Amino acid sequence: MTVESTAARTPRRAGSGGKRASAGAGAKKSVSAKKDVARGKGAEAAQGGEPELVQLLTPEGERVENATYDKYVADITPDDLRSLYRDMVLTRRFDAEAVTLQRQGELGLWPSLLGQEAAQVGSGRATRADDYVFPTYREHGVAWCKGVDPTLLLGMFRGVNHGGWDPNTNGFQLYTIVIGSQTLHATGYAMGVAKDGADSAVIAYFGDGATSQGDVAESFTFSAVYNAPVVFFCQNNQWAISEPTEKQSRVPLYQRAQGYGFPGVRVDGNDVLACLAVTKWALERARAGEGPSLVEAFTYRMGAHTTSDDPTRYRRDEEREAWEAKDPILRLRAHLEAEGHADEGFFAELEAESETLGKRVREAVRSMPDPEPMSIFENIYADGHALVDEERAQFAAYQASFADAPVDAATGGEVK
Ligand SMILES: Cc1ncc(C[n+]2csc(CCOP(=O)(O)OP(=O)(O)O)c2C)c(N)n1
Ligand SMILES: [Mg+2]
């Protein structure tokens, strides 16, 4: 599989024969299906055709009808559209600040969400306050929608804590680095929700690469068998570090659900409205006792995997450029402008708000206190653990050994 063959794939829009809901001024025709056919021998080609993609806003910002999903966004007002736009813009700004802070040495690492704002804000805004989110390490936009103060997300990446927020305050679990493991946690939690008789739902986020993990397969099996109220939200950003999706699966990822006995849907992950609608559908199913579903948000990681990665080593600029044309934020902006839902004043105010957020994030990171060394052993197990106790004692003895060490008068440090 060459890198070239992964470029610029956009599957056919589901219900693409449907009418345009409104023709925005200057909106071009949506990209033709023919042009969108996968160029390589990837997963789509293996299926003998391109998969359907739920899309409500074309890359040009034109609203298209969808017989199945329109009803999930039927109550969306211009205010809501502006607020979705605001969430995406501020999330992107927060993310950009974090990348810069890492480059300045203030953070050890940062996994950017650049390009995935619609997938995260659309799905995040579909959740209710009592729905519980199990994220990976990249769900900064979902955290934002759940009301987690973004500055709290940075502590772990500065190395001053293990997480930085109480998951139960906002129904947003701690970030998980162990790929796919949170899908099992989500499934177990959802099984508990069902046993409690609650009507809330659970949503587990993971990437395309995570679908190759055994944990994800197990969570699909268990959630299906137990009819757990969980939504599996896969952000297919085309890459698992340097591994393209084609090398992860012989079928489009959403089709995996069928084998486990629950529905799977591929949605345009750069279309915030479609992500909102499809996730609402999936959450409502879960709440109604209809069990799990898989949403594959077809999107693109425009940045590097993390600040430690250099994507120029394994992918072409043309690929990123093709996805830039489908930018989720520009798409909604085009729609807002074409429909007359936002004026210059709105965009200027948002720019000012974005500046204020940037300043707040920078100041918060730089003023984070260094932790007490012994605090590394806190919040590991709810009831303690013999091994942690042993390690704590060893570390305490190690720390204490410095107390008696002779001090070099010249340097103020330990005598070598
Ligand atoms: C169990 C496990 N194996 C390997 C890794 C190393 N690793 C970190 S991120 C990553 C790729 C994940 O790709 P994907 O699931 O597509 O998520 P993305 O980062 O693209 O959002 C890997 C292999 C890990 N963290 N955990
Ligand atoms: Mg990925």
C-alpha cells in the first residue's frame, strides 16, 4: 500500500440523491461520487464499492437533506449553529496553545486534535449531562463540551499529576494512553448503568488503530451480548501514528459492528451537524435499551500524531492539503455566512474570546505548582495496594537519603 493510495478519500454521501435543504450563496456542487472513489486497494475497494457516509453539510457548507438523520437536528437554531462554531473555534485555539506550550518546553508532550473538531464537538454536544464519556488522550473537544476546564487537561502533559480532574464531576473519565482499554471500562460501566435501571448512556472514544486491539473486540462482544447502553465512537483519522487505516482492516471500520450484532454507521467526521445527528441517534438507541452501536467518524488528523511525531516522514503534503479543503470549521463558517446566521461582529467577538482563552491557558500552565514527590503514589487504588505501599516506602527512603548528603558549598548541590 503506497502512501499515495491513502490520499483524499471521501466516500459517497448516504442518501446523496436527496435534495439540498437550502442552497447557500456561492455554494458549489458537492464533490462528485466518482471523483471520491478510493484510489487504492484499501478497505473500500475490498468491499467492491465505497461505503456510505452520512453528511448534512457539504465541504462548501451547503445543507443537504437526509431522510434518516435530519430529525436529530430538526430543533437546531441559528444560535445553536453559532454555539457549535464557537466550541470548535475555541477548542482549536486551546489545542494550538498546547502545541506551542510544548514547543516552549512547558509541556512534555501534546496530542493535537487539529482537524477533528467537528467529530468531537458534534458527538460531545450530543451527550446529556448524565451521559458518561470514556476518552482516549485526544478528546479535548469532548472535554470542552462536557464542561471540563481545559487547563485541567494539561497537568498530565506537564507531568504534575496523573489526570487533573475528577471524572465524576462532569462525567468525563481521565485520559487513557493504553490504546483501546477504555472501551472495556466503558462497556463495564454501561452494563452497570443498565443494572441500575438508569436511562443515561455511555460513549467510548477510540481511534482507527485501536480497532486492531483485542480490548476493542472484547468490548464489542460483551456490550452486544449484554445489550449495554454504550456508543462506540471511532475517530478514523486515517492514521495510527505512521500506520494507515488500510493496514488495519480489510473492511470499512463501521462494518465491523455487523459481525457483533449491532449497527455501525460511517459519518462525515468533518461535518459537525452530521456528527451531532448520528451520535444523538446512537445515544437514543442506547437509552431506549436497544444496545450498543458503532459510529465511525471519517476524519483526518491534520497535525502530527503528537508533538513527538514527524508526519512528513510517512505521509504526503498533498494528502493533508486535500483534507484542509474539508476543514470542519471553515465548512460551518461558510454555512453560517451563506445563511446569514452570523455577521462580522460575531466573528470578531469570538476572535477576542479566543485570545482571552489563549492567555488564560498560558498563564495556567506556567503557574502550575510542582507536585510533592510523594503524591505520585496517591489516587492509584481506591483501597490501597501492597505493591504501591512497598514502592512508596522505597521512594520515601530514597528521598530521605538526600537529607544527610553533604552539600557542595560551591554549587549548592550534592558532593560528587
Ligand atoms: C496498548 C498500546 N499499544 C501501543 C501504544 C502506542 N501507541 C500510542 S498511540 C498509538 C496509535 C493509536 O492510533 P489510533 O487508535 O488510530 O488513535 P489516534 O492517535 O490516531 O487518534 C499507538 C500504537 C499504546 N499507547 N498502547
Ligand atoms: Mg488514528
